[in-house]
Amino acid sequence: MEFGYFAPQFGGNVPALETGIYNMEVIKTVKQLDEQLNAFRHSGKSIGFVPTMGALHPGHASLVQRSVKENDITVVSVFVNPTQFNDPKDLENYPRTLEADCALLESLGTDFVFAPTATEMYPEPDTRTFSYPPIDSVMEGPRRPGHFNGVCQVVSKLFAMVRPHRAYFGEKDFQQIAVIRAMVSDLKYDIEICPCPIVREESGLALSSRNTLLTPEERATAVNISQTLFRSVEFARQHTVSETHDYVVDHLNAIAGLEVEYFEIVDGKTLQPVSGWEDTDHIVGCITVYCGQRPVRLIDNITYKRA
Ligand code: AMP
């Protein structure tokens, strides 16, 4: 059992872009997707899939690189899914950079980009509801009503359209992976869910498409989030779960421009709060902080203990 600091992965370690000729296709419709993928499906090629909302950065790139390495074919979707935004302003402000995204994806060896319109994804309003308590009843669940429902709506559709063997998700959205696993098990999809480590800037700030919404000053302030999480791992060696919780929250709330929405120290599997370090063998601290004027909602997490 390990207890302590898990070296973060930094954005700088994404290999320099290779130059080469890739025949990446940008696909807009489900019909085209089937036309392109059927031959690969029939010949038994493995398909890796990376769902994204675009505005890609090295965090996304790390998922794509892994998929390219582990599969014959890699499909990346770029779709800003309206049903997972509980705040219309957030949806409106979400960065959209499809051209730059495609250039990056091509350089990484992506085979197909699936960039559907909202009508292609939702020809009819999606009235399905997904609920996976207790995993989705904590942290992001109650604070973003409808968010995980929207995530399940879009990911279940994308899985049915792409029919991948493996799907890659970032541990930055720690709770999302648990919800996706629950959904895959519920819907009996035969898809391997592959979690990938958080990619960070050299400063420690977790890469996020939302970071582009921060001013340079706000970005400098946001660095305190990961730095405090890293320090809390050291603190945790000599203190209780509750003391470690307060250490993080009090420290961050004392910094002008930051406001912690929640920090929960949870069992990495059930996502339920733990009260002692010996409660379970995988313990993760998940945080959401509002940063700056707008403000921008940033999430991050840190592993305290892993089997
Ligand atoms: P998004 O475009 O924000 O929906 O993210 C698409 C995928 O990229 C999700 O699985 C995220 O968890 C993952 N991702 C986003 N940021 C990072 C990061 N800094 N490190 C690793 N994965 C990330």
C-alpha cells in the first residue's frame, strides 16, 4: 500500500509533435461515421475512442496518444454537449477552437474526428434519465444538477455510434469516470474504460479548457489550488482526515480571488467521504474552486493513498 505523493504528470511531457502525413477524416454525421468505421469493424481492428468538448490541450493529447498506441484506429469526438451544462452562461462562454483542435489531432495520429452538430446528436430531445447513486449524489452531482445525466446522455450515444473497444477519460474528472463506469455496467456496453493521469502545467495547475478564460493574474492565483493539494499530502502524514480537509479549505479561502465550493476526501471507488486514513485503500481529495472575477469554476484532485 502506498501513502503519499504521486508524482503529477506535466504538460511538458507530451512528446513534440511528429511531422508526417495522416489521412485524418473530419466526420459530421453518424451515417459517415458508420461508412468509415464499418470496414475496420468487420476486419476486427480495435477502435479507441476519446470523447472531448474541444479546445484541446496536452491533457486531451495524452488521452489521444494512449489510444493511438493501444488501438488500430482512434476516433476523437469534439462536441460541446448542451445537455450537460446546467448554466447557460457556461455553455455560451465555453471555448470553441475546432480548426486548431483538428490540427493537433492530426499531428497526434488520430484517424477520425467526429464533430457532429447538436441536431445530429439530438434529432429529438433526449428524455432519458440516468441515476447512479451514491456515486452521483455527492460532490459535482448536487452542485451541478443534471450535469451527470447530460454526460451519460451524450456518452451513451457516442458509445453507441462509435462502438469502441476502449474509451479514454482523464482522472481530472475523477467523479465522471466513476459515473461512466456505472453507466457502462448498467447498459452492458462491452467497452473498456481507461483512466489517464491528470496532466499539469509546470506550475502544477491542472490543464483545463477553462484555463483560457482566466486572466494572467487569475491564472497565477489558480496555481495555489494544486500547490495546496500537493502540500496537503505531506500534511496528511501527521494529521487526521478532518484536519487535512480544513487545512486545504482554510488555506485556499484565505487567498483573494479563490473560493472553495467543496473539498471532499473520499473513497476512490465509492466516492463517499472517509473519516480516517485507514478506512479504505484508495483515498482521493476532490476539489472545486471558483477563481477570479468571472468567476471560473476549476476542478482538481489529489491521491492520498492507493493500494
Ligand atoms: P473535456 O473536453 O473537458 O470534456 O475533457 C475531455 C476529456 O479530457 C475528459 O476525459 C477529461 O477528463 C480529459 N481531460 C481534461 N483535462 C485533462 C487533464 N488536465 N489531464 C488529463 N485529462 C484531462
